[in-house]
Amino acid sequence: PYTEEPRCVTIPKGAEPLGISIVGGENGGIFVSKVTGGSIAQQHHLEFGDQLLEFNGINLRNATEQQARLIIGQQCDTITILAQYNPHMYQLGNHSRS
């Protein structure tokens, strides 16, 4: 299966929403299920199928969807995300929720 090397994405955020929807994979992991057009997430090349490995240094590899939402929802000026394009893992999961 095709995956890319993990990449570090740094986003100056402020009060603007990030512009992604996430979903927990069936076998673990947090995945981007939707990116809003024109959002800061899209401008920084986050995309559908990206697995969020870390968010501001917090390991999300074994996080639940609920835990990830709490972490991602925190207010901060700059976000650093370690992401890996991993769509085959996402497709194995439950992607009916947004």
C-alpha cells in the first residue's frame, strides 16, 4: 500500500478554525476525513487520508477520536502536526462519522 514519509506541518492558527474533520480508524489512529476548501488546513496541504501522528508534540497514534478532538480543539497560536498520508488505513476504519 502507498504511504508517504511523515511530514511536519506548522500552521499559524490564532482564533481561525483549522478546517478539518477527523475520524478514528477501526484499528486505531486519527485520520483527516474532510478538509474545508480555503481553510488554513488546506493552505498548509493537509488532506483527506492524512493520519495525524502528533499534534503539538502530543502522540495521537493510540488516541481515541474523543481524546483527539479535545487536543485539537485547544486554543493556541501555532500548531505543529506530524502527519502521514495513509489512506489505506483510513479506509479500513469507520468513516461514516465526521
